Amino acid sequence: MNSETTKFYGIGRRKESVAQAQLTVGTGNVLINNKNAKEYLQNNESRFLRINQPLETLNLANTFDINIKTKGGGMAGQTDAICLAISRALIECDLSNRTPLKQSGLLTRDARIKERKKYGLKKARKASQFSKR
């Protein structure tokens, strides 16, 4: 770890969601938009495990306090954005963390976003019913 700075930052995106993670050396306290993580994630255990996945991969579960600002999208998109943000912050902390995170697929930005609506159609691909006569 870098001794000069004790704060590490990472930004993650997914669909319409953007998350900024700030890691400080601490006891494992996680705040999302100034709320407890479990409370913010509506006590959903699978989402909480998804957020902690980068820390569990590196066996750093209770070594960092994490403060996250997130906006946009829904709960699933925000959860994946937070996971990517934490992974990027852990790389900033120590470059040797990159290999295990990369092998676990935690550094891949999911590029799938909503397709735009086209003129003449009702939605991105939905057209009005075709009538022969």
C-alpha cells in the first residue's frame, strides 16, 4: 500500500448508473449515499455480496472503510457500478491486486446500454402490426 495517501478512488459505470468509491484504511464500514449499505440495498443479501466481491477476492474484507456516491439507473445497475468502482480503487491502492481481480472478471465494464428509440417505431425495435390488406 501507498503510505503517503490513505484514500483511494475509483469510478464505475453500468447502464445509466454511475458510482464513485472512496476507500480509506479502516474497519470495514460501508456507506452508500450516506446510508448504511444494507439499508440502502434494501437488505438484499445478494446485492451486498456483489458489492463485497472484490474485497472477498483479495481477502481484504474488513480492512477498508468504503464511502460510495451513486446516482442514476436502478438497484441492479448501481450494484454493478459500485462493484467496478471498488475494484478500480483497489488497483489504485496496490497494482498487484489487478491480476486476481482481472481473473475474477471484476474489471470488465459491461457495455450493454439501452438502445435508442427509432422514428417510425413505437420503441427501439417494436413496430406497429403489419397489415397486408
